Amino acid sequence: MNDETKKIRIAVPQISTKNKVEIFEGHEIRTALNEKKGKFYFCVPDVVTALRDGKDAKDYIKKLRKRDPDLNAKWNRVIKFLPFQTTGGRQPIKFADHENLLRVLREVHSTKMDEFKKWAEQKVEEATNIDASGEE
């Protein structure tokens, strides 16, 4: 491959994750469990889309970052690109752990927020219990 045909790639950490698609009120939300660190992650665009009833998350996230300069400044520490198996192969997807996800969602206005927070806590607890017990 010569220099002209090289593609720019996003560096994705080579970590072992258990990837799963969960359903929240009819919306698919990709999740990942980093077994080594015992951390559970949610796909940020999926969550924003679910909370906004399917409306475009990409533009909304840009607006969130503009409205909150502190979040924007810390964005690269809040968001992690994790590998996720898709129909097109393994792709780097924007994820956040539970704590950082709640930081991002602080600015999202949705009537579903309370239900989502309960659902997310339950998913984190389930993943942590599975990880601790070694069962699936």
C-alpha cells in the first residue's frame, strides 16, 4: 500500500470487551463490558437517540458540547472509542462508562431520563454481577 492509498484510522485500544445490544423502550443501545477493568460502557449516540425518540444524535451531541464548554474540554476523557462488531466488521464506537454517561446526559432534556437512569443502573449491576461471578 503506498502513501496515497493509506487510510486514516482511529486508534482503538486492543481490549477484551463483551459486546451486547440491549433494548431500552424499543431502541437498541450498544453496550460493552471491559472484563479486565470491570467497567461497563454505553454507546453515547445510541443513548441520546433513544432519549430523543430516534432523532439524530450527532447534531444534538455537537450542540451539547457547544452549550457546555467544560464538557467539551473534557470530551476526550469522557468518551472512549471501543471496538464493536458490526455487520461491516469491527468498528470504533463512542462509548462512555456509567459515570461519564450521566455527565453527558446532564444537558439532555428528555421525559425518559428517570426511566433511563434506572434502566442503566440495572444494566451496570447485572454486568458487574456476571463479571464477579464469572457466569453468563
